[in-house]
Amino acid sequence: MICRARSFRASFARWSGAGVLLATACVPALLAQSPGLTTVDGWRVAEPGYTFAFPRDHGSHPEYRIEWWYYTGNLDARDGRRFGYQVTFFRIGVDAAPTNPSRWAVRDLHMAHLAVTDVSAERQVTAERFDRGGVGWAGAAGHTLDVWNGDWRADLDGETHRLVAADETFGVDLRLAPGKSPTLHGDAGLSRKGAEPGNASHYYSMTRMPTEGELRLDGERIAVTGTSWMDHEFGTTFLEPGQVGWDWFSLQLDDGTDLMIYEFRRADGEPDAFSSGTWVNADGTAERFNREQFVLVPRRRWTSSSGASYPVDWQVRVPSRRADLTIEALVDAQEFDSADSTGVTYWEGAVAVRGRIDGREIRGRGYLEMTGYVGRPMSEVFREPPVAPKPLP
């Protein structure tokens, strides 16, 4: 941490979401040195002034503690069957500068989640991986997209994103064209999560990626086409105490509009002021809106065997756009239990969209993620990195 000695005092502020300490007396000076604000244990903090460039920023940002590459999509087979999929790669920093020279020393942990929803069969299948970096089991390159966990991988072929991930009975092998240019969320890509300086992430999306390839399911290989959504976030401190979870929507409408909305839920039951959204027009131009500019109304619920009760039917309103949308799960049971990796049980699934925008009837597809309905609050999860897997004997 860079700080003048005369400014370093014994007064500290705990930065929620990372479980690390930063000298409060140093904050004003460090904020003026943009970029470069770091925590006392060496992780860089998301702050204003970051300039995105691609394909560089599709790659890893190891100076930040938390990073994920998140792909979801709705796919169609030639025979009319419909599928949803999720492939997510996570990198969690454990020690920014390990002193142990061994390659087994844990700097980063890498997790990956894979899910396929078979809409006609009303079922979802899932798999997960958890490995350490440094020994080649998992990792992520900088300066371009190349992230892997074992033989699961996301990388680039020119501008095309390639996804390959398979478990014993199911998997995906997909090619995603870029579609629209990357959309920066929040303030020029700085997505604030709380009031404390640095409680934020750098966040962008590829909101409408034409997709083709193959699903493998129960021994069958199924040619598919459709549309995907890619999220990439990186930062160090994310959630603050009281933020127990979130409801996140990525919607692709049939008029070319894309919509991202997330609402943090607080322990007192109220929506958090740092909830946000982005409206992406068909031409790729985007408009940010804050918590006061949209309304989320949960309706029908589905109760899982985990004990969580998830709203699987929502009303989404954006008054400034005269938008009133109904979001419905295509399959209720799309819960992901990641006990062997992130330790979080959450709902992640394909949804259908219908409603009206500016008086016009509209339909679409999308994905919905709901966290914090069971288990520890997500603000605690972000403060405590998972335990590294033991080396093989």
C-alpha cells in the first residue's frame, strides 16, 4: 500500500466484502493517484479512471482479488427443442504475493460451473470444478480471453468466443460471435456496490452473441443455435454488511433491445440503493439507470429441497421507457448447489419475457440469477475465500 508515513495512523476501517484493512487516513491521497488504490494485503481496488480495451480486458486481471467470466444462453435444436446453458469461470485471490516459492503455493483458486437446462424435459443438470492455480490445473491468461479449469475452457478464435465444457453425461461445445460491442455498466464500467470507497467492480457485458455449436446430453449430440450473454467482472471489495443477496436479470428482447438489471436485497427486506441497470438499444448505445428508475415485483414462488423459496415469476417495470415486462422461468427447478466449489446455493436459469414497451407488444428470452435465499449472506461469502483443495498424494 502506497502511503506517506506521516499519514499512516492507527485508525483503520474494515472494508466489507474483502475482510481486509485499509488505513482511512490514506484514502484521500490514494484516491487522487488513480489508478492504484490497494488494500493492505496487496489487492488493487476498483476505482474511477480505468480505461477498457479489447481484447485485452477479456483476459485476467490478477491484481484484483475476485474475477469471473460468465456465459449464459438460450439455444434451439433443429427439432424444436429448447435449451438453456451456463458456463462460468471464477478466480478468487488468496495471497497477492506468496513468499513460498513452491508452485503449490496458493495465490489464486479457480472454480467453474456448468449447467444445461432441457426445457422440454423440465430438468437441469449441473457440474462444478475447484482447482488451484500455479500447477497448471486451472488458470487465466492476461491480455486476451483464455481461461481454463482442467479441460473446460473459454478462449478466442479471432473475435469468436469458444466454450468447451463437459461432464460425464452432458456438456457444451459452442462458438459465440461478438454481436454488439461490449457494454460498460455503471459509470464508464465502474459498477458501485456500496458507499465505501472501492466497494465496486469493473463490469462489462457482451449482451447479444449469436451462438452455434453442439450440446451433449445423455449420449446424444445435439446441433444448436441461439443467443448468448457474457458478463465479465473484476474487483476486490464487493458487498457490504446487510446485503444478503441479489436478483439479476439479463434480457434479450425481439426488437433488438437488451436489458440488465440487478437488485441487492438487504437483511431488513428493503432493496439496496446501489441496485442498478443498463438499457442497451438495438444499435448498441446504452443508458444507465439507478434504483429509483425501475421496479421489480416478485410473484409466484417455487420452493427447493434446499429450503429456499425463489420467485420464479417477476414483473419488471422501467417507467422512463414505458416498459412493463413479465419474466417467467422456463423450468422452476434451476437451482445450482455448488457445495464442492464456491459453497453457494443459488438459482440460475432460462426465462421467457413478454410484455409491452411504449405501447408495443414485446417478447424475448433471458436468464435470471437469484442468490442469498439460503445459506450464508453473500456479503459474508465474499469476505471469506474458499479453502484450497489439497494436492494429490
